[in-house]
Amino acid sequence: IRSQRIVSYRWLLSKDRSIPGGVATPASQLLDVGKHLPSFAVPTLNGNLIHSSELKNKIHVINWWGTWCGACVIEIPGFNKLVEEFGPSVGFVAIAQDTPEKVNTFLIRHPFTFLHTLATEATVALFGGNAPRTIVLNSKGQVVFDERGGGPDRYKDIRKVILQTQANER
């Protein structure tokens, strides 16, 4: 049974209703909060595979993004702050909807300190084509947060989720 909660996009473009993406829009394809992340595998930039079943034993933040996504690019500095703050106690995985060449070229100009992986047909089917999207898993691999949208302060919301999840696991 799918979660009945309503999640909205949080685009950074405008609060003006005349601008597409400027107002909250219901997200589709929600993952079930409290359930395990569906099974998938994604290749890293060096060709190793990361399986969703490996995202356990600590909190993980998954960022679904693309080099072509303005909101994704704007939220990267904040996400880098999370990596700096939480270090190895939280796993950070970025899944890019791009080729390895585009991601590597992008990372030269825009440092993004997550573990970088690449989308597959299975992850596109699971997460959809729209970006950005952030999912937080608890240490059991269960979804505790799933929301689309981004902006320069997005990391503050994710920080709160991480801290709450840590508190719940004590």
C-alpha cells in the first residue's frame, strides 16, 4: 500500500504562479516510508556496482540528479556541507541521469563529494525522470524521507531528517 502523505516539489525558481515550477506540485512515484528501498544496482564512475541492499548499517542520503538540472547544481554546495558535517557516519550516494563522461566533466568544475553512480533503466523506472529528488534511509535500509525539488537551502531540511533519524535510532 502506497503512503497516503502528500509531498510537494520545492523548486527554487519563483513563488510566482505564472512561472512553471514556481509553486508546489504533487510528486508522483512516492516510495513507501517505513518500507525497504526497492532492489536495484547502479554502477559507480569506475564501473563497480552498488546494490541497494548494501545501503544499510548507517543512515544513507540518496540524491537523484542530473548535470542538466539547475536546481540540482544549486543544492550541491549545501550537500557538500552535510558530507563535511556527518563524515563517514552517514553514507551519501548520488545517482546521475547522465553518461560517465558528462558527470566526470561536470565534477571537474563543480565539486560534489557524494559517492557518484549512474542511473540505469531500473532506477529511472523507480525514481522517474524528474530531478532533483532526495531519499533518506535509516540504518535498516528503510525509507524515512522521499521528496522532490531542491534549492540552495535544501541541505537544511535533509540535515534535520538525518538528525531526527539518528535520534530515533538511539
